Amino acid sequence: MTETLRRRLPADLQDPLLRNAYALVVNAGIGAALGVGYWVIAARLFPAADVGEGQALINAMRMLAALTSFGFVGALTRFVPETGRATGRFVGAVYLLGGGLGLVATAVFVVATKDEPGFRILWGWVPAGVFALVVIVWSVYTLQEVVLSALRRSTWVPVVNVAVGFVKVTAVAACAFLVAARGDVVSWQVFLAWIVPCALAVLPVNYLLFVRVIPRHVAETAHRTPPSPKRIARFAGGDYFGSVFTLAAIYLIPVVVATQVDHRTYAYYGIAVTVGGLLEIFAFTMATSLTVEGSFDPAALGRNTRRALHRSLTVLIPLIVVVVLAAPLVLSVFGAEFADNGSTLLRLIALATLARAFVELYLGALRALGRGRALLSIQAVRCALALGLTWLLLPRQGIEGVGIALVVTQSVMAAAVAPALFRLCQPKGAETDAVPSIEPPPSRHTSDDSETVDTIKPVALPFGGIRRLTTSRITDPIVDGPDGEDNAVENSAKDDNDNGGIPAEEEADPEIEKAGESNGPETPEPPPVAEKNADRDDADSGLDTDESANSGLIRVVAPGWDVAPAGELVVVPERVTPPKRSGRLAGAALLMRQPREWLGAVITVQALVMYVLAMKARPTGLVGVDLYAMTGLGLVSVMPPVALLAVALLILSFFDTLTQQRNRPVLLLFQILAVLFALHGAAVLVEPLPRFPVAWTIGGFVDYIARTGETLTALDARFNWPGFSVFSAFMIRAAGVEDAAALLNWWPLISNVAYLIPLVVIVRRLQADRRAKWLALMVFVVSQWVGQDYFSPQGMTYLLYLLFVAILVTWFLRVDPASSFWRRRWTLIPGERAPRKSTVADRVIILVLIVMIFVATATSHQITPFMMCGVLLGFVVFRRTRLSFMMVVLFGAIVAAYVNYMAVAYWSGHLDAMVGSVGQVGGNLTSQTTGRISSTNPERLVVLYTRLAITGVILGLAGLGLLRRLKKGIGDRVVFVMMVVPVLSLAMLSYGGELGLRVYLFTLPATSILVAYLFYPGLPSKVPAKRRFPVLATLRPVVACGLVLGLAGAFLLARFGNEKYEWTSPQERAAIDYIYEQDLETTRILYLVPEGDGGSSISWSLTGVERVRQIRATAGRDPYKVDNVVEQLRDAGPGSFILATRSQEASLEIDANYPADWGPKIRVSLAQHPDLRTLVWNDDAAVYALKEQPTGRIAPQLRGTPFRIGETPWTPYGLVALGIFVLIVLTREVIRIRQRPGTWYWSRRLAWLSLPFLLLAGWVVLERFMLLSV
């Protein structure tokens, strides 16, 4: 079974090679995040010019420190592990040498830049001296991290950098408020706020290094002979100048680009290089860790290189695939223009990273081997190739030429070093010839009562066994333990580990790098020490002492070894196997024998790439999408056949992996994400602007709150639940996002990926076949067509709802065993696993988190809190949670209090309309199904009936799945509650025409699981009984695959069936922006709607919601009769416009059955009307205004209105009572979680104590509804 990340990570953290690499990667990520935070704060608190000057000083300081200290990184990682008693002197000497070179480089820099205005601040002895001291501090700060890594203390590095980063952020804020206000030189404050925390960290870190860490390292490696200064100098000379070439490529290529492109293009280049450079971190850190471990254990260098290469490729290949596919999405965070101009460069940099991983690992191995000349040659050639190709291609290909140069350079270098790297990775000699050599450790004590011990010298037989042991006499008093036990092997293994796994005589060899060059066989680890005897209970004891042999002779018997006379050991193999193939032939043969091991992954990647290329290609017969050719069926009508075939291949590859006997969670999750991207990301790939007009409207709400910090409760009811908008405004403003349109575009895809996280947690807590769990995730992906995942409060609170349920079933699940025989006889097997083990503190923290999630939901959306309360109530009733009923009452009180106190503007005056449909189950059900089908357009009817069909099929199959589980004696109470509660909301809630969509959305997690149970209803550990119809069992995955394929096709039809009028073209966007840019206090936009009901399908602007009104203008079916429209424009008053767009006209055609050519004709009629003048005209939109503006007063802008809770005589008492009630209930729940003696006594007392406060708070809520609703 494939190891999952959860199982592999703890083992990796025990491995020094991977632990060091992971720690350095985490350090790089944390450093980057805190660095971004530092510059964000500095940019917002200081003038831009001062920030730029301070950044220039920091960059100059880092460059000088890098040029003088970066060259010693290889020497430190190479020789610190083996310097032994000279480690402290060696590290101190490197510090002094780096500092001295830093002083010289600083002096040269200050003299060379004395005429540069950007560094005028360094003029004078004091500023220059401070700058030189800073360079030294930064050099030591950089080198101390290298020393920690070389001493296998890499986990300290991110801890130090986190502390320093937070101090930096605090320091820059303090400088802004305390120093800059006095008129001091701000550039120095920005500069010093960066370096002073680093200087403060240097002293304690180096104190720990020289007082604790290095002495401990000296004690552990005291037996090693320090390398000679000549050997260190020979290596450092080659590696230092090789590092200078690497730095030259890093710093000079941006200089070359800056001299040949304009500032805007350089910005695109800089952002792409910065983002792409994050991928290189793992290769660099893995190479550094390989050097350290290769120095500690030269004999294991080949094995460690293989492992490092395998792990690097395992991590980098998926990341590179994601970056190549999602490069525009990654860069869109910085703006749409960065995504348009930098995506190709980012893709090229990502591809170059794969080849660079080979080169960096080989350089790391060369450092471990001490090959200074090779290091210099490789880095020099790489620098020359990169700079030369950049200089050649940049003028011809633009910034993409830099990416091409990097790909070519890294590929050429990788191809050059690959043979040597693979030779280094190959096991030395045949595996069958590798015989363990078990030697007792060298004598560490001298004693007269020492015993004579055999040194085991195995001799290999032709079939790979061991026949005879030659013996030699050594003495060691520590062979026998303190209790008389024989522990020679344990001591030997311990000493081998202490010595880095090599004999002492090899450690003293000055030419240690020859260990990596030798072609002799690698010495594998000794076999486990045990005696193969099935009749003995202690067969795994590991040692067998022969009492009949000569005293002092210890005989070690490993599995498969028979006992032989003293001094001789015979191996009796269980079966003789032919010699194994080695190298690439064995790997190729294995792949050819087991194609399912790799074919599914290859097909998935190829299908995903084929899908993207087909969707993004220029429209032809088989590929490309022409949005203007779309029909009433929506996007599926113009999707290319190749893309549809790719979706089918993705689903088929998923089921191929699902039906394999070996569980492959990583591949299955990747295939699910690939299908999710292909289905939910279809519109993102082909549409130029974010879809769904409502997302633009909510984006306008967020923009207004971000600009003003206020809400407009008079404009829209959604402002009464501003939690989502306030949070989004804060995040957008904190991130400095200028254009939120890119965020709106990718939000649905991000949301659906986020939904899978809590859903995975939920299915993990269920007792079911693993295939059922993976199938449930796939069914959820292909059935989630509702479209509520756009940038909206519902999309976010749905994620919070899933997190709420996931927490309940993980930390507070209750699965009580049956207490008697008869209960066990008639009780269903729980369909949920036992709750996760956790401490009391964990559960208390999670309880607080649940309350916070619920409060965030209650302030953001109207429906979701009721779903949360219903699910928790269902878990309490069906005994599936350890939380009490009082928590349900608490959450209900929070919802009622928020609506009653904070949403007065919403319900005041029209409470009857809000609750009018509560309890009308039949009316609500009809309005959500057949009542929504009013169009006579045949294509539109296909879309609507497809949506109903999906809903019916999912609910029907879910019912069958529940019955199959019941037939097997399994009770799925959690899933049952999650399915039933949303359905009951049809009778309890009033939410207009969209309630049915929300009900389907909230039942979907449960119904997806039950649909999967229909095909795989068994328990994971249950042995299936003999089937009556075995043929049906073989057809089960085929039927499931057919169902998912059908749901995927129906998804494209149901999800994107409205796409003809929901997508926005750039020409429509230009017409809308023209109106919003008018310098008017307020503006009214009339958009055309049919006679009767009809809404807007226009994506309004993200800005100006407070001064622009959208007004419905009824337009008849005759496109030539527009006088009525003109009169409505005149009635709207001055500053009014008529907006006619392609999307609104398509909406009238599909939903209101207007003629297909009605839109172009009415635009022409409006343009020819004598009272109108045309302001904007293009193929997709037109803007009109009256030639003579009507007289009248222009309506003022809407002003932000603070929340008002309304006043009644009992309102203050209700607030106090509510607060006391919440406090008592939470205290009671914490006491119940502790579950100590006397818990239930206090629980009951607190429950009774809370009732008066609950009644008082409820009475005040009723009073307010009665008095304020008038």
C-alpha cells in the first residue's frame, strides 16, 4: 500500500537528510512571507521614495555579504561535520575571514558609489562605518544558519527567522510612528529596522552555538581527525569562485534585462522570476542537506543521493505541473497584466527547475566528495551559458528569451552531469554479492578482564550465501553488558552510527572523497539479528549464544542462518533465485510488467494537458472555443470534442486507479482535482472576464466597505450580513490588490478545491470501503452544478458549514457500544469510526473554534446558520455528538439575537413578507421545481430538465445506497442527518426562489456518500460473503464509471447552461466602464427587461455602488417601437443612460422567448431615435443618452449607515441576559468536556441556572419583533 503523507512525514522527520531539507524549505517559506509583510508595512507607513532608498541599501548590503560569505557555504557544510575538536576554531576562522572580506568589499563599494545619488546617504565616516558593520552582521547571520544546518540543527533556523521576522515587522512599525514623525532620515530607519533584529539574534544564537551545540558535536566526533588547512583551502578555493559564478548569474542577468527593456516589462520579468524562484528552494535545500549528510557518512553518499533525487522529483514534478497549468492564475494575484505578460516566462522557469534539481544535487554530492575543481568548472560553464544565451535571446524573444536561455542552460548542464550523477546513485556491485560485515567496535576501555571475541569475516558463495567465517582475536570488555547479556552487535551498530557509518581508519584518510569514487561494492546494513525458528516464541530476540562453544566466542545468528560449529557459519537460503538485473534494465522491465503502476498517472497528465490546450487553442473543428457561437445549451455547445474526450479520459483513469488492489491516495486525489479543474474551470479557461453578474455586484459591496469602512443597509439586504464583505475587504486591502476581477475569476475553482478539504475529513471518519470514500468525492465534484461557489457569502459560508460538520465528526463524535447482548443483536453497526483521541485542552480549543465559526457564519449569511443548528440538533437527537442540547440552544439564540438586533433595517416594517411562506412545504417545493420552468425555448428546457434530472437521480440513488447499508446492518446516522436536515428546511425557511438550490447544495455531501455506498456498501474490514451473482460485482465499477461520465456531461449542461448571457465580453465591459467613469454625482442606468418579471444579466462595475442606480426599463417584443423606452429614460431624470448589451439581450431571448435578432434591431432603433444620441457603440453593447437632459434635481449619493439595533424598554436587559446565558452555557460545556467526578452535578445546575436568562432574552426578542416591525 502506498504510504500517505501522514504516515511518511513522521519517518521523514526522523531522517537527518530529509529533516534538514524540510526545515530549510520551511525557513525559506516563512522568511519570504515575513519579508513580504515587512515591505507591505513599510510601503504603507513610509513615503515611497524613502522605502526605495532603504531597499536599495538593504539590497546592496545583501549583495556585498553574499559575495564575501556565500563562497564559504560549501566549505562549512562540507567540513564542519568532520572537523571534530577543531570545529569551534574552524567556524570562528570562517566568521573572521568573511567579515574581513566584507570590510574590504564595503570599502570598495563606498568609494565606487560616491558619485551615485542613490547612495548619497553613505557619505561620511560614520555612515560608511555603520554600513560596514551591518555587512559584517549580515554575513555572520547568514553563516550561522549554514553552521546550524551543518551540525544537523536545521530545525532551529526557521525558529530563529520567525522570531527575527516578527521583530522586523514590529521594528518598522515602531520606526514609522516614533522616529519618522520627528523628521529624521527615514531611509536609515527602514534600513536599520531590517538589520537590528538580525544583529540582536546573532549574539544569543552564536552563544548557543559555541557554548552548547559545537561542544556537543566535538564530543560526538572527537575520534575524527580534523582536515588539514591545505585540504580545506584547496576545496574552498574552487567552491568559493564557483559560488561567485553562481552569484554572477543571479545578479547580472537582471542587470542585463534591466538595460534592454522598459520598466513595465522589467516588472513582469521580476515578478515571474521571484515566483519561479520559489520552486528552486527545494532543490537548493536538498543539495545542502545532501552535502551535510555526505560529510557525516561518506559511505552512504550514493544511497543518500538516490533518496534525495527521488524525493526532489516527487515534490517538484507535481508543483511544476501545477505552475505550468496555472501560471496565469498564480500571476493574476499581482494583476491581470502580469498574468498576460509573465505566464510564459514563469512556465519556462518552472520547466528549468526540474533540470536544475539534477545539477544542484550533483553539486551537493561534489561538495561532499570535496571536488573543488569540478565545482568551479560546472558553475563557471553554467554562468557563461546563462549570460551568453540571455544576451543573445533577450533582444529577439523579449523576456521569454530569458526563460528559454534558462531552460537550455539547465537542460544542457543536466544532460552533462546526468551520467556521473547516475553512476553515483547506482549501487556499487551486484546486490547478491553485498555481504554484511559485522565487526565489534574498537576498544574504548582497557581492562585486564577483557574477553576474546570473534571478528566475523563472511565469505560469499556463488548463490550469495555465507559459508565460513574467518576469525581473528580482539579484546573488548564491553561486549558483555552490565547484566551479563551479550550486546556486541548492538554496541557495534551504535559505534557505527556514532562514527558516521564508516570505520575509524577511513575517517582518518585525508582523501575522503575517494570513498565516493570507488567502484567497489557498497556495504549494506547488517541483516536483522535473529534466529529463524518458527517453534520459538523468542525468535526475534536477535541474539543466540552458544553455550557449548569455546568460552569467549560469541556466535551471531541472523534470519535464514543455521547454527554451525564455532568459528563457522552457514547460510541456508530458503530458495535460490537467479541474479537480479540491476540499473535501468531492471527498472524498465518492472515498468513494462506493471503498466498500471504508471499508466494512470501518465494518462491523467496527458489528458489534463490535452484539455487545456484544446480549450485555449484557436477555434477549429476539434479544438478551440468560439463564445459567440454559443447556443441556448450554454458552454457545452461550443466546447471542442477533444476537450470532452479529455474529460472522459480523466474519469476513466480515475476508475482504473480506484479498482486497483493497492491504494494510491496521492494519484486518486490528483485525478479528482484534475476532473474538478476540467469541469469547474472550463469557463475560467475561455472567458476573458469573471462570470456571473452577481459576483460583480458583491464585489462592489466589498469595494465600498474597503473604501469607506461603512455599509449601505438601505441599498441591499445583504449589507445587513456584512461578515463576508468586511473580511474580504480587509484581505484585499491588506494584500494591496488593485484589481479584484482576477480574484473573482478564479474564486469558483478555489472554492471547490477548498470544499474537498473538510469533505475528505468527513469521509475519513466513516466506516466504509476506501473505494466508496474516493467515489463519494468524485460524485460530489461532478454533481456540484448549483453555481453558489462564486465570490459570495454563500460560497464562503458553505465552506464554513463543511468545516463545522468535519469538526463535529472528528473531535466530538459519539459512538457508544451496545451495552447488552440483545442491544448488540438488534442494534445497527455504527457507520462512523470511533472519535479521534484528543486531550481536554484540545477539545476546549476546538469548542471555541466551533463557536467562532458559527458566529462568523451568522454575520455573513441568512440560511447557513440554520443548517448548522439543524445538523447539530440532529446529531444530538441521534446520539452522534458529545456536545449537549444546550449548544443547539446557544447557537439558536445567537442567530435570533443577530437577526433581531443587527438586521433591523432588513425586517423592520415587512416581517410578514419574510415569514409568509414558512410552513408551506407544497408551495415551496413547487416553486423550486416545476415553477421555475417557464421558458418555451427548447434548448432552455433541456438545460432546466437536466438540472431537475440530476437532482432526482442523486436523491434516488442516495436512497438506494442508504437501503443497501441498512440491509448490511450498518446505520449511517451522521450521513442521514446531513441529508434530512436541509430537506426539512423547505418547511421551516423562507428564502424566495433559490431555496431549492440551497437545499440541494447542502444535501450534496451526504447524498454523494450514499451514492457511493450504493456501489460499495461494505465495511473496510469485513470479509465479503460469497456472492449469488458474481458477474454483477465485476460490472459494479463499470456502472459507477458510466454514472460519473453521465453526471459529468450533465454537469457541463446544467452548470454552464446560462453561459450565453452570464459571460461578459471586453466590449460590454468597456461600455459599462464608460458610464461609471462619468463625472456625475449620481448616475442612473436603464437596462432592458421583458414585460413582467425580469432581472439583470449585466456585470456591473466593482466601484461606485453608492452613486450608480440600475433601473429596469420595460421593452416590448417589437424592436422598432422604442418610444416607451425613451419616455422611461426621460422620467429617470438628468444623468441617466440606456445600456443595451449582448448578455441582456441573450437573457431576453432564452428566458423570455424574444426573437434571436431582437437585440441588434433594438440597438439600431435606439440609435436612430431623434431624441437620443449614441455615446458608445460596438458589436456587443451600446450606450445612449437624451440629447436634451431633462430638468430636475439629481438624487444625492447614498451614504453609509451604521448598524442600528433599535430601542425598546427591555432591549438593554435582553442584551445583558443574552451575554450571561452565553457565558453559562459555554462554561457548562467546558465542564462536561473535562468529564471529571462531579461533572454531571454541575452540568445540571448550570443548565437550570441558564434558563431564566434564556427566557428573558427570548422575551426581549419577541418584544422587539412586535414593536419594531410596525
